[in-house]
Amino acid sequence: MKRYDRILILCFLLLMAGTAFGQSGLSVSDYTGRLQEKRTFEPTKIAIEDSRYVGIEYITAGDSIIMRNCAVILQNDLDFSPYFENVPLDTFFMRHMEIDRMTLLGWKRLAAQYVIRLEVEFPRNNIRVGYRLYSTDSEREIRKERFETVKTDYRALAHEIANDIIKSLLGDEGIYRTKVVYSKDVDGGKELFIADFDGYNERQLTNNGSINILPTFSPDGQYVYYTSYMEDEPHIYMLNLKTNKSDLISSYPGLNTAPAVSPDGKTIACVLTKDGNSEIYLLDRKGKIKKRLTYYWSIETAPTWSPDGKEIAFTSDRTGSPQIYIMDKEGLNIRRISYQGNYNDSPSWSPRGDRIIYASRDRDFRIVSVDVTGKDFRVLADLGRNENPEFSPDGNHVVFTSTRLGRKELYSMDIFGLNQRKISNGGGCSNPAWSPYLK
């Protein structure tokens, strides 16, 4: 491990450390934002009733558990959205009203605006779930749909129902079939893992006994680009999620790290030290250099693309400590957007285009958010040491790492910093990246 220790120290110095120079001496151009601030709103209240069996055959105790789990998963999914708030069943209200089953009027009196009822069958070895969506205002059914899959895949089915409800009520694509990829400590090294957005169905992707870090998805969700030391030096690889095969993309002398794929999938922004300093370059999909973007004596790292592919946010310590900057894809029009915190790193650009999140150190690291002008500074997570933020594909959620319970775990929250949930177990997790929408 001595060689790994040496490489890790070098990587740490290049990717994380600030310099001792002061904050003055750099002229940064002003930048006027083009996007309006998102308006505040009250979440829509929605109730999900327990699943009801509508088949005619005998079901097992395991089937009953699956039925109950489907309702719980759907409740958790919709409650995860900042646009919805679950209305729990009030048994005291039912006793007071002398009813055995909640009616639409009863739910309306509990402030629920919508009610979802689930009907479950188990044909052959499958599970079939139909849902009915009701409006309590009109007391009418406004949508019904039915889904079927193998019984062992009932979690995915429940997520698909949540996606359908989101699409029906909001017109947006749901994120409930998305994945999160991340690094995890394994036997002295770091391997890549992938899991559902809520942390379930974890699966190991790499098993090379080396250090595999900084994963990121391709825009189609079929590939993961990452940095690995499997050949002793840090190179960039591309992993095919269908075959689990990794191909070498970039192996220039020195560091090859921090890959970020453009929204059109044709260009990879990354960090190379081939010319002696940590600079940001653009590569084509085969790893050929298209352009060098930065030319500074300082450390430039952590590129992230704007959703239109015209700009890149990144970290630089050119003013004395790591701060967040934006430049266009030609490397021009550089402007600084972080002014609070003495160490700012790991930017992630919202798919909505209006905000950038990053890790900011005051007394400890916290997750913060600013608009693209650097204004409207918001602290989202500050309990423990919080790092590595990454947006969900809908721009409504963030995945990040935190040590609030001791070991470094993955957490998720909405863009307002609410509904924070731990989604990993075992500790040693880092560098999460959220997948695009998956079919």
C-alpha cells in the first residue's frame, strides 16, 4: 500500500488543497443571471391507502408482506418529492366517525387532496398492481392504471407507479427508477457500487482490489466513467453497465481524473497534469484531447457541465483558496460565484439550470446552494461533515455524503435541504453520482 499512499497524497494535494496566497489580485468579471428564482409553494397533500387483495386464489404470508410493502414504498416515494406530503391514516378519526374504512370525504376532512387506492393480484408467479387516483374535491376517480411484473421485482413496480403518478399530476418525469453510483471502502481499497435511488438493491461494479473513485454517468445511463489506480497510476475508464466491462479512456502522463460527460455525450471534461499542472481539458469519447480550457499556475479541478452544454463550473484556488468558478466551454468568460466559506469544492449544476450546489467549509463542511450569479446563498446540510453533493436528474433532490452518525454514509435530501435520509449502510461511502432517467 506504500505506492497507493503516495498516489493518494498526490491526488489529495492536487484535488483538494488550497494555497497560501491571499484573496486579492484577480480580476473576475461580473455575471448577470438569466433565470428567475423558484417560487415557494405548499406541498400537495396525498393519502395512500393499504393495498387490497382482489384475486380469488389463496395467498401466502409472503404475498401479504409484499402487498404491505408496495403501499409503504409508494408512500415513501411520493413523500420523497418536495411537491407532495403524505397524509397518514388517523385511527382516532375513524373511531370518532364510526367508520371501518376511510371514505373520500373522510380523507378530505383530514386535508388530503388526493387519495390512491391499490388493488393487488398474484397471477402465476407475477404481481399485478392496479392503482386508482381520486380527487377529494370532486370525489371522482381521475386516473387508473395497472402494472405487472415478476413477484421478486415488486419494488421496481411500486417505483413505476410513483413515476406514473408524478407524470399524471405534475407533468414531470419521475426519478424513482434512477440509480446512484458511488465509491465504497473494500479491503483497503475502494470499489464502485450501484444502488437504487433509495439505497436498495446495492450491487458491486468493480472488483479489482484497487482504488476506484469519482464515478459519473453518461447521459444515456449506459456507462459509468471513473478514475482508477488499477494500473498504479490514475487513469480514466469507462464501464459498460450491461457487460460490467471497463475500457481505458485516458492515460496521459500524470493524473487523469474527475471525468464529467457533456449533456450530448460527445465530450468529456476532465483534469490532466500532463503539462505539469492540474488543468481542465476536453476529450472526445475515445480519450483524444480536443482542447485545453485552463492555463493557470493554480489547481483547477472538479468540472461540471451546465444542462445546455455551453458552460462548465469548476473549482480553482487561483485566488488563494478553493472557490467555485464558471467558464464557457471554450475556457473564456471566467467568473467566480462562491464568496462565503474559506474552502469551496465539488460543484454540481442543477439540470434545471438555475442553481449550483457545492461543499463549503466554514467550521466544518456543509452542502450549500447558490444561483448561477453566486447570489441567494442557502445552507442545505450542516450536521457533521457533508461533501460530494450531486443533483438528481429532475433537479429536485441532492445526494451527498455525511459523517453525522460517525462513519461516512450516503444521504439524500430535497433541494430545500428538507427530508434528509440515510440511504447507505456500512460506511466508507464517497463520490456519489445520480443517474439520468432510466427506462
